[in-house]
Amino acid sequence: MPAVADDTVKRYYYIYDSRETRTVVVDRTTGEEFLWEDDPRAPLLAHVVRKRSGRALRHFAVWCAQEVTPEGSGTGESNHPAHELTSATRRLLRVVRHRLNEGDGGASFGDVRRETSDVVVRAATIGLAQMDPEAARLLTVQACTHASPRRAALDAAHMAERYAEFVAFAERDAGGGTGDRPAPDAAARAMRRRQIDALLDGLLQDGE
């Protein structure tokens, strides 16, 4: 297994692609869209498809979303600055869970992507630049709705990693980044390791 790299948000630019309604990750060094050839998650995802199905990738994307949206997270206060982000996250997550567990019926992925497009664009273009954990959380969940299960899995994995990093930055800036709190780069690596472990565990399970 290749070593987990030390990639952090400072390595990337983020551009919102309105045609695909997704956030494109651009490598600051090359100016090209970030590719996954050297990332240990990419071959694992390909192996999951061979051994199981594309649906298993959708399950992994949702696992990533659940890692950044624990029960009770967010706020219900309408005057809270993160309320719009939180509301959109909850709406997206409800649709994703419904379609994954129950199939047809209710809002489609396309419908909910259009419904939340304005807040998603702001999260991608402003929130990520400000290293806002709520923006990364929203984009992790929104990634689950991509038509391609592989793209959903890759984008959700990346945004969940950014979420972990942004939370660590916020805790450090608030004076809570000492003791057993990980540094931002360590938090990102820890999230990536959990994702790799989840993919490996999934391969050991029978069925979907």
C-alpha cells in the first residue's frame, strides 16, 4: 500500500464547474485538474467496482458524508451565519439516503442539485477559500449526488478530507489545537486513512 501523502488545502485551487455541477480540484503546481493516479484510494475504488459494483462506490461516498455529518451536527437557528449551508446539507443528505436505501421516489439527484445550486456555488467559490468546515461538509454531501458513482466517491473523499483539515485549522486558531488535537495536515491524513480502512473493510463484506 503506498504511503498516505501529506496533501493539504494549500496544494489546490477550487473551480466550480456549472456544466457538471461539481467542484473541480486544480493542482496549484501544475494548473491541471487533480488526478488520482498516485492516491491509494483510486485503485481501491476500482477494485471495489470489480469485486462488487458501482453501487458500492455510492455507499462509500455516503459513508464519507456521514463521517462529516454526525447526528445532531449543524444548527437550527435561522439567524446563524451557517444556517443556509446547514439547511442545504441536511436537504441533500435526506435525498441521498432515501435514494440509496429506497430507490425511486422522492426528489432525484438532479432535482436536489438544482435546488441547492446557489448555496453550493458559494460554498465552492468562497467557503473553501475561507477554509470553512461547513462549506466542505456541504460539498462532501453534494458530491454523493453525482451521476457517476466513481466521481461521487472521489469527490466525497476529497471534500471529507478538507473538512477534517478545516476543523483542525479552526480549533488551532481558537486555541484548541493543542494536546490531543491533531494538526491540520495530520487531521487530513487521519481522515484519508479512515477512508482506506472503510474501503478495505467493505471488500471483506459479502454483498452490498
